[in-house]
Amino acid sequence: MPRKLSSYESSRSNLLLDQLLKAGLLTKDQIDVILFDHASTSIPIHEILLQRGWIKEQTITYFIHSTGLSEIKAPPTQSIEQQIDRLRQQQDRLKKAKIALEQEVKNLRQEKDILRQFSARQRRKNLNAVDYENRTAPDRHLDSNSDSLSGPDSIKWIG
């Protein structure tokens, strides 16, 4: 279960976030995300800022020291091994996402093929129905000089 910040720690963290907001380095929406992440994981706020890539480590350190927040621990510098490990984890997540996207594309192509086949069957069915109607329709047509039918079954009046 995530650890809750004491009111002292909370006010200090909020002061840091307020300073970053005033400096135009964060938006209110980003601060909402940071606070949500912190509440659900209890990861320190400065680490969330680094993980999300919204603020550089040097900037956080500067704000902590220049605003009198030095009681908040400045983010430790990550070792090369930690950076490599973090990048490998990120790479693994990206590979999994790529595989999932490729599967989704494959599924969509299959659906497209099925729809194309269905559409072709429907067109053939419609063409067969029209062809059937044309074959069974009586061989009659309107005489161009009158409104009466002419053809083998019509009666012609002589007079």
C-alpha cells in the first residue's frame, strides 16, 4: 500500500510543483498526473518528474536548492548501470507493444479480407438477381409513337 506523505512533506512537494508551474515548466494537467502517480505508487515526486521526462534532473536540483526546499532530497544521480537497466526495461515494454500492434494489424487485415469476400459475394448475388429479372421479364417495350405496348403479345388495331 502506498505510503502517505506527511503534511510537512506534502506542503514541501506542493511548493516544488507550484514553483515549476509558475516557471511554466509544468501544466496543471501534468501536476494532476504527478499527484495521481505519487498517490498510487508512493514514488517521490521528483522521481516521477524524471521518469516521465518532463523535468531534467538538473532543473529539479536547481529548484530544490534555489527555493529553499533543500530539505527535500535532491534526486540521486543514476549510475550508468541503472540507466541501462531502465532503458532495457523500456525497450522490453516497447517490444511487447510492437508485438501487440502487429497482431492487431494482422487481425484487421483478416477482417478486411473477410469483408472483401463478403462484398464480392453480395455483388455476385445482386448481379445474378438482376440477370434473373432480365431473363424472366416479358419481351415488351413501349412503341415510340404511342403509349401502347408493342411486341409479340400486343394487339394492333387497324383502322
